[in-house]
Amino acid sequence: MIEIKRRIELWIIGCLLLAACSTVNTVNGQTDIPKKAQVAFNKGLQQQGYGEYNEAIDLFKHAIKKAPEFIDAYDALANTYQKNNEPNKAIRTYKKLLELKPDHYFALYELGKIYHESGALDSAEYFY
């Protein structure tokens, strides 16, 4: 009898935890990212993986339009610009990301790398 009661209690706790987890939209620590932004972001990652950079860029821009403070979408957009040989757009996007999250170390590193590759060593040193 006690074992059945214990199993029921554990089942209820599990259901409550599952329900609590499903009510929060989280992407890398960001909460309340709208579902449409998350879907566009995930599709963008998929297109980026296929090498369809222009489609990925459009999807990441859509995600940002739906969630203007969606840090991961800015990061993915800038990274896709780099892969698409558009360093100036990547720079602008990483700088926008840094306005939202000044301690985003990957963005700082990538900016340093872009400037270093272009020969702008003073700018590269600043971001490294």
C-alpha cells in the first residue's frame, strides 16, 4: 500500500515538473521568446546547416523581427553573414548583439577575428 502511494506521489511530482517546464520558453537562458521567433530561428539553423545562407539570413531576420532582443538569433545571423562572405554585415550584427549583451564573449572574439582577417589590427586588438 505504501509503495503504491509513493509511486502515485512521484507520478504527480513528475507531471507537475513537466507542466512547469512547458510553460517557459527558454533559448540559452532567454525566457519568453515568442514561439514564432523560435520556429524561425530553428529553421534558420537548419538552412544554415544545409549551406542555404540567404534563406537562413531571412529566417534569422524574421526571428529578430518577432523578438528584437533574441540574442541567439543575432549571433546566428552574424555567423551566417560570415559564412556568406559578408563581413561588414557580420560586424554590424555582432555590434548590435553587443549592445544587447556587452559580455557576449563569442561576439567579441568573432569581431576581433573579422577585423584581424581584414588587416584592421587596431580594431582586432580592441575586440580580442
